[in-house]
Amino acid sequence: MKTAKRSGSIEKNTSASTSPVLPSAPDSGVKPLLSSAGSSHFQPAQYALKFIKATKHGYRPDKQWIKLRLGPGDYSWLEDQIKADDDLWGYVLHKLRFDYDPHSRELIFRMPSAIHEIFIANVVSEILFQLNRLGIDTSKPEIAALARSILPCASTDIVFYSNPTDKQEYPKKSPDASFGHENAAYPSLIIEVSYSQKRKDLPRLADNYIIGSHGNVRMVIGLDIEYRHSKGATVSVWQPDEGFEMDGTPYLGARQVVECDPFRNGDSSPLSTDAALTIPVSIFEPPTSTTHSQLPAILIPYTTLYTILNKAEIRQQVMGNTPQRGFERKLVPGTRLKMRPLTPEEQLNDSDEARYAMMEEDAIKKTDEADGTWGEKTTRKAKRRE
């Protein structure tokens, strides 16, 4: 797991006893794990371990934003268990996306859908297109140099080294997308795509990014693209709020400067608007910058966001096993598929993973059946490797 500690911590390509607290069903999207002794008490650390192992072997929950509140000592125990398995350790380091706050002991697993991944990728492409255009403008060399220094950081983990606990543990976030100056410790721009489970957490996420980075994160954009009973989509923006108290003490907070501004109607139709998402290039300037030129802004019209979202939804449909599935190359009937033979080691690993997937599926099923308070089942069966 990759929360940052001064030693022995997990970081993903970047920079015990439990205190059971049962998360609410709408927030967590997971079922409580029953202890081996048959107790009905929820054991969040053990559930988290089983959940991580299950997702490694193909299990996908219905929810995309899954929250657990760990007990004292749970996170360290979880780290130790994962480090004992090299394959699982590699999965957590390089593939699993999650947030952890050691102050609140809140662990959040991020399981984005295809629509979210495609949508954010194309928003990032639009920002890069405009930055590249600024970067080749020889008539404004200072602006061009700044634009060329701004790099996409994708969902690279952000560790807030400025905000440790007493045990020198550091909060970490795994944003949907981010951009930063090539020499900056923190990205200046964070983009989060939200949906039903994540929507209410966006204001707190913005606080955590801005305040946790001591104001070095200069803008947080929330793109809300999924409603349960509506196809409406909105933009929200937060920026640092800095000033002085009445007694002269400086303060830093986060202020919402754009609040749920719609870019698509609830019936999926476009809005008749000239509004645009505005990202000032000045947020990427180093604190010691001596640039005096009037800096431009990246402008993404709401009509462009609307088009990107519609294309993402269509793309998900044509990739799925649905009547809307897109075109594909068909093999000549009788074509022999010549797969490379598995080595003995690969055969062993494949067998182990299939067996473990079956065990995890069985454990999740038993948990569902044992806990009648959760109502209808919302989990899916683990996918076995072919």
C-alpha cells in the first residue's frame, strides 16, 4: 500500500488490532467480511486485503468509489501482509489506485469505469493540444517556454509530505489526472471525474489537495458526468483561498469558484452556451518567476466537453458485448489460433490464480449470504482467467 512513511512505506511510481467501523452501504459499495470465528463484526483491514487480492485476479465491484475506515494499526498490518507476497506487492505498487489518509484512517479504492477513463483521457488530450500550440508560438518566447515546461502527470500518486502524522505517515491521493511544472514538487492542476458515490466527497477532496499541498495545488477541477436518473453533467472548480484573519494571522483554505455549472442537460442534449472551462496558465508559474507578459488561459468550451463525453459513452458501447458493438476484423472460418505454449512456471501461476479466484468468489458469496442487513447483492463474481 502506498501511503507514505518515512521508512518502509509504499509509493507508486512517485514522488493487529482492529476497531470495527461499518461503512454505510451507499458509500462503500462492498460487503462486510465475517471473521473466521464467525463473528458478525466487520474487520476492515482483512476485508481490504481480500478485496485487493480479488481485484488482482479479475474481480470488479459495481461501485467505483469504495471507502473503508481502518482501525488503529490496521494500515501497518495491511502493508506487512501485502509485502509478504511479491506478486501482490507489485500489483499494489503499479496497478491498484487508492487514496489513504492516516489522520482519518480512511482508505478509498478507485475503480473507474471505461467511460470515466476514456472521458478523462480525451480531456487531457485537449489540454495538451492547447499547451503544444502555445509552446511553438515563437512570437511569445516566455509564454512558449512556460507552456513547454508543463507536463501531464496522469494519475501519478501525490504524497503530501507537508502534512505528516505524529508517526511520520503521509496522506496520499491518486487523482484521475494532473498537470504540473516539470520542476514543481506538486502538480498545479488536479482533475477529478466524479459519479454518484464520489460526488459528495469532491469538496473535501479539493480541500485535501489544496490545503494538504500548502497551496501548491492551484486548481482542482471536478467533472461530474454520471447521475443515476439523469444524463446531466457539470463542472466545478476550486482554488486556494488565502488571506489574513482579523488579528493578522495568515490563513489558507479552498474556495469554490465554479459550482456545478452544467455542460450537458439531463436528457443528454447540449446546452446553448458560450461558457468554457478556464485554466489560467499562470497557475503553473514558479513562485520566483519574473515573467511579466500577459499569460493566456487554456479554454475548453462546454460544447467540447459535451462532445468528449458523448464520444466516451459511444466508445464504451461499441467495445461491449451489446447490440451496439462496433466493427471488428473477422477471422476466416477454421483459422487455427496458435498460442505460445505456457512454461511450467506460467502453468503453475495460472493454476494458482484460477484457484485463488475461485476461493475469493466463494468468500465474497458467503459474506453476502451471511449478512442479511445489506439487502440485495451488489457484487459481481470474480472473473476467472481463461
